[in-house]
Amino acid sequence: MKTRILGRTGLHCSEVALGTWAFNSVVYGPVADGAAQETVRCALDQGITLFDTAPLYGTRERDGIAEEVLGRALGADRENVLISTKFGRRATRGNVADFNAANVRSSVDESLARLGTDHIDVLFFHSPFGPDDIDDDVWQALDDVREQGKVRAIGHSISKFAETQDMAREWVLAGRVDVIQVVYSLLNREATALIRDLAAAGAGIVAREALANGFLSGAVTRDTVFPAGSLNARYSREDVAARVAQVERLEFLVRDPVAALPQAALRWVLDNPAVSSVLTGARNAAEVVDCGCAAGLPGYHPAELAQAWAVHERDFPAA
């Protein structure tokens, strides 16, 4: 596993990181505690050193289940890795925006307890939808938790890209945040210019949803029916068919030594030198191994990258 520097934080992170959204939540179907812990241990064996989680990754009755699972699985290896978590949204509060000083303090302390650690390496704003979500007192509280050694760096996990990309630019250029987490994949490239610009300004870039919520996993077909209540259940039969067709036009990227579509999807993201690390939401050890291999693969030839862009421009001519 190769490493890259997480922007101006100076922290070294693995090129492939493990996200824990799927652990004990309903977005992709249930993941048993034992399987989740095995996935984390396998990630460590693969050389993954960045793990991403959040208080929101739980249930309506209990926040931060994924944080608890991650903390138990890492054990003493916690000192050898980076942990990023978030604040501003809780499962038990219905995922409402809560970006204020009081919540910074309580959320950080609760996350530290669930993770079984004394510090968080990167604390992300968890998807504010716009400036009106942010109380002015939040910045002093963030300075305080950094000075106390509870948090090493502040980040912004972007949601509602069109509405919040300017906010992300402002925060990075003002030195308020040092890391950006943003959706970026073969099927979603709207953040390309932002990634380029903010990396040039010194921000670390963590790419998420690189497998496009499973559509780039190789497991989704036109006949796939997603369980009710899962994230992809929002797509109609026509939507599923259209996205599968888009993926099929990108299958030329799977060629020796790229053995599978997830590897191709992650390798493509890593071929952008502005990206510090790409998150995989692997739900089991086999998926971790498959995705972890992407970091060791050679980059794509410029002609292949150009072809991938041509496919994208055909499918999204206004992008």
C-alpha cells in the first residue's frame, strides 16, 4: 500500500482508506459486528492507515455504532493509523444540522469515548447544506478542541455540491479547514475543478463514493432489486438500467493487470494526483482485498484516461 500526504496537515495516509458507513446501519443492508471487525482487521493487513466514521453511522436509538465497532477492531493498532470522524449530525436526532459550539464539544467527547482513543486525527463538518447551517461560535470551539489535543485537523465533508462548493473554497483559502471529503467517481465528476483548486491551495482531498454507491462494484445488473430502505432503493428500474449502461461503457478499464471493476474505479480516482486518499465502503474482507489492490496497480495510460473522459462527456454532455 502506497501513502500520500494529506495536504497541509502533513499527515501520511494510505492511498486507499476504509469508510465505515455500512457498519451496523441500513444504507446497504446490515453488516454483523463480527464481519465488520474482520473487515477492519483485513484493512490493516492490506496496509490501510486511514479509517473514516461518524456519529451518524448508527441507528435512531444509538449514535456512532460504527465508531464503536471501529474502536474495538483497531485495538492497540489505533496508534498506527489515522481516524477521521465527523460532527454536526446524529442518528438519534434525525440527521438534523447541528453545527454549533456546544455540539462540537459534546460530539468530540462522545466520539472519543466510542472510539476508545484520546484524539481524532481529522474532524469533519458532516455535510452542512449551506452557510445558514453554521453558527458563528463553532469556530472558537473547533480551535479549543485542537488546542486541547482532542483533534489534530479540521475538515469539511461536502454534500449538496452546487450549494456548498463556494463555502468549501472559502474555508480552505481562509485556513479554517485543511481537508475536504467529496464525492468523486467515474460516474460523478462534478468536483473535478474543486479538487484541483483546493489541492493547489494546500488542502488534503479524500474522495468518497468512488464505487458510486455500488454501481461500480461489478455486482449491480439491470435486474438488481435493492432492498426497501437501502440507499439505492431510490432508483427506478429505468434509472438502474441507465446507470448500468454507463458502467458497461467503462468496462474497457478492466484489463490486465486490473482484474475487476472496483479496482478500475479506485485506480481511476488515484490517477488524479490531487487526491490524497480514496475511500472504499467495503462490507467484508474480500471486498477490502479487492479494493486495496488498486493502490499497487500502475496508472492508466493517458489515452485510456482520455477515452474514459470521452465516455463521460457522452453520458453527461453538460458536465
